[in-house]
Amino acid sequence: MTKKQLGELITESQESLYRVAKTILIGDADCADAVSETIVRAFSCLGTLKNDRYARTWLIRILINECRNIQRRGARIVPFDEVPEREFHRKENYSDLYKAVMTLPEEQRIAVALYYMEGYTVREIASMEGTTQSAVKNRLLRARRTLKTLLGDQLEDEE
Amino acid sequence: MRLTDMKDEWPHMPESMKVQVRDLVENESGKADLQTGRGRRSRKKMIVLAAALAASFVAITVGANGLVRLKEKKAGSYGRATIVDTAGTKAPSVLQDVDISFDRLPDGYAYQKQGGQTFRNEVLKDGSDSNLAAAYAIYLDKDGSTDLITANVTSGRKLTVGDHEAVIYQRGASISQGAGTEAYVIYPEYWLAVQVQTRGDVSEEELSTLLNGLTVTPTGITMQYGDAVTLSQWTMKDASLASGQRTFRLAGTIGDTVSFTGSMQDGTDVPMEAAVTEVHAYDSLDVLGDSVPDEWKNDVGADGKLADNTLTYYIAGDGINTQDQLVKTETVKQKLVCATVEFTNASDEDAANVNFVTELRRILVNSDQTLEEKPEALASQDLGAYIKGFADKYGYDTIRSTGHGTEYEMGWFDVSQKDGSTDGSNYIPHMSAGETVTVHFAWIVDESDFPNLYLNVNSHVGEGDNLLIGIGSVLNTEG
């Protein structure tokens, strides 16, 4: 993959990058940092991408690592349930589904976002997260149960 | 709504962030043209551009005419020095954490990965529980370079592994290290040298397979230099002697009770008492029944009794300017020494996972009552080579033995914590306040050491005396 092609991929995937970052971090400033660091790192490590077919997965994996780096640095992270309600309503009108997902433990949030929003398979998610397929399935199952409890009839059963 | 409709329910990327992404992609894509190599002027511009960005990692140009080069030269009469020449190259401000793997394995090899974040050790086992090959990540220092010295080199050559410069040496056997190969592969893009060591019975073809499959993958995590193992740390001389200084004190004989401060597994101090109540010596391991450690079985002769121990005395060579010198060989009888120790929780509170370390020491009591370990004991622990003047004074500094008769660490004991809740087995699971627990110990010992034998019931280094209970004078032969 050339740098030009990588640039095109990043531009096509930018919403996806933001959605995943927003699932792990809350503040937009941290999401912006994570996306920026991901872009820089992807260009500098392009040589490690062995197969263009997996470029998008590779990019998301870098993003998840960058999000965790930011969490470790502890900058500007506000736990979701500590976000002052006034500020919350003023800045964003988050959907009930987003609010509900953000109450899940992080590993469940990531699994839900990658599976339902980004369309990755259980196997791909397991590979990205460095865990087993059983663990990913478990996370998805527990997440669905919690979301069903929180959202009740708002959440339709899956076919 | 359905979970599959989640995308519609999620916040969208702000427009300002899209502008940021566009600008960053343009900048990063534009770097490609500058890096295709148009001479010193282009390189300087690339470095300036990288510094201007908020990036935390600076790419280093690499290739056959790259800025970071591998060189090697003779070191003394018997060694070689590998030099990673980074002159004129700017070191990255932070380091890239990497995973090292052997992606191709010769037939019959299995793979086991160990190690922490900054020091990865990939180990291959051949099913016989012994390591055939290992790879180590050694980061280059930010400033300056330290030579990597390989001792006892019999031959060497430079080569490339993929696109990366490498050097490989064949090492001869010495008393400190078996024969084998030692290779260094440099990865300038990660400011990294990877050392690959293989055992002497790995063939050229197998080595070629391993090296050609050597893969370095960034994890996406950055590190500060202080968090990584760098060349200067890797080449630091072993400080084991300085860190292993102990102070000994004669505390009593069999039947005497001594007091010391023990600890639980969580580090909480526990006032303790210990008394050695019995000591016996045997000609065989029969008294241990079915619980003989596997490694001790080789000490048993054809007649079922403990075989003699052959001790070989050396002056250790450094493999660079000097080689090992054989001084003498002698044969001594071995015995099984069994000791019974009663440990008491001397506090008024219960204690859990109480650690015990009881070592067997060979001690000389000088005429002025000062204590020192027997020189043979120090040489058997490989400490003689680190003591200035040791070889001049005693004529040797290292001893190798065929049996276990020179060992001091706990080889066999009958009380342990086995549920995995501690970091070892030498813990008493529970001691009520005032409770006494009996622990039986056993060691294979050279009979010639009997007069100087002491049990160190609270073995540790650093602060506090190591208490010695004299047992040599009462040893009897049984069995």
C-alpha cells in the first residue's frame, strides 16, 4: 500500500475512527488526539502492514492502542457517569442507545461497537483485542442483556 | 431501534476534526516524496518537518545505504565486538515498543513466548524442556553507542536478514556458557538491535530458518528510554556480588531458639522464632521415599547410594583476553543431610503465607571470630571470579561439580503453599498466633564440608544478620 492509498483509506474511514474512539474515550478533545496519533503512527509504520486486505483492521487496532495510551496518560478523561449533566445536555444530544452503551464496561463497549457499528466478525475482534473468540462472544452476550435491561422495549430483538 | 442500527445513533465526527484529519493526511502523505532520497538537503528537510509535527515518533531512513550501520571488529584475542554506528543520525525522542517473533520454525521445534513489555524473550523448546533459541530486544541508546561483545568466538560473518544488516558468530564452549551462535540484527526504524542466541546443537539450516522468519512488529505503544533495556544497560557488568552481600552471625547450635523478623507473602513483617531440633546424614536418598527431586536422581550410583562428587577447579577466562584455565580435579563423598526446623509465629496475630528461606552455608570461623564463607563455596557459586584477588590468593575462582553436593539453596522441604496463591512454594500456608510448624529439609552435601556446615534459618541479603545454627559437629551417618 502506498502512502497515497493509506491517506485515501484514512479519509474514507475517518467517521469509523471517530466512532470507535468515542466508544472508548468520551471527550472530543481526547478523540481528536487519538485519531491524530493514529494517523501519524499509521504512516510511520506503513511498512509493517503485510496485507492491504487487512488495512482497515490494522488501522482500528492502532486506534484502540492510541486510545488506551491516552487513558493511561489520564488527560482529560471524564468517566461517563461523572460528566456533569448540565454540560452533557448543552454540548451534545446523545441518543439513548449511545448513553446506554457508554454505561457498559469498556471491553463490552468495544466489542459492541466493532461488531454492530463497524461490522467486524467475532474472529476479527478477537484478533484486534488479543483475546479469544469465546471471550468476545461472552462480551457481546452480556452487553446485549444489559442493554435490553436498560432500554427495555426501545431495543428490538435481533432476528 | 436495533443494535445493527447503532451507527445511526452514534455521535458524528465534528467538522473541525475532519479538517484536522485532512491536513494531517496531506502532511504525512507529502513526507513520502521527501524520503525518496535526494541527498543531504532533502534529508535535513524531512527531519525539520518531522520535528514540526506533534508526532512522538521520528522515522529513520534505512536501507543498504542507510544512516545506521552495523560494524564488527576484533575484541581482545578471543572475542568480537559488534558496533551499531549511529553517527549523524538523530535518535527518536521516544522508543517504539515491539513484539519479536520467529514466524518460521524448523521441523520439531515448538514455540513459547515469554517476557515483559520492554524485554521480549522468545524461547523455543524442543520438547525436552530445554531452550534451543531465544531473541532479545536491545534498544540503542539515545546518545552514544556501546559495543556488544561476544566472547569465545571461533568464527563470524556479516549477512542480511531480510532488508536488515546482521552479523553472526559461532561461540566455543566455556565454563560459563555452552557452545552456540550469537547473532545481532539491526532495525534502525525501531532504533533497535535484536540479539538471537541458539544452542550449539542447532544446525546451520535450522538457524537460517529461524533468522529468515525473525519478525519485529510494533505494538503501537511508545516508551521512554528509561523504560527500555538499552545497549548501555545490556552491557553493564553483572553486579550480583555487590547486591549479594550478607552479614552472618553465629546464633546457636541444635536445640537453641533464635528470633528474627520473617514476612508474609504480602510483605507484612512477622516476628518469628526458629529452632533446629534434629540433623542426620545418610548415604542414600531412600529416606525421602517417592519425593526425590528429579535432578537429584543423577547423583545416585549403581549401588543405590549417593555417588562421589567430582569437583573441577578453574580460573575463569573472560573469553575476550583470556580463556578458562583448568587448575585441578578432586573427588569427594556426598551425603544426604536432613534437618528438622521448628518455626514459631512469635506474634499475637495469625499469619498467612509465611515465607521461609533456609540455606545451608559453609562458614569459616576465623581466630578473631570473624566469619567468612569457605572459598570453595564462593567459587561454586561463581562468585570467586568477581572478588578481586581471589584467584591470586586461592589459585582458582570457579568450581564446577558433577553432583549437587556444593549447593546451598533449599532443594527439598515438606511444607509448602501449593494452591498457586504465592510466587513460590516455600511458604507456610497458615500460622496461628504462637503456633509452631515443623519443616523438614534435605540437602545433598559434600562430606568434606561437614565441619563448616551451618543452617541459615532466615536467609536474605541486605539489612539484618543472617542467623547461623551450627550443625556440622553433630552429623552422624545412618542408613
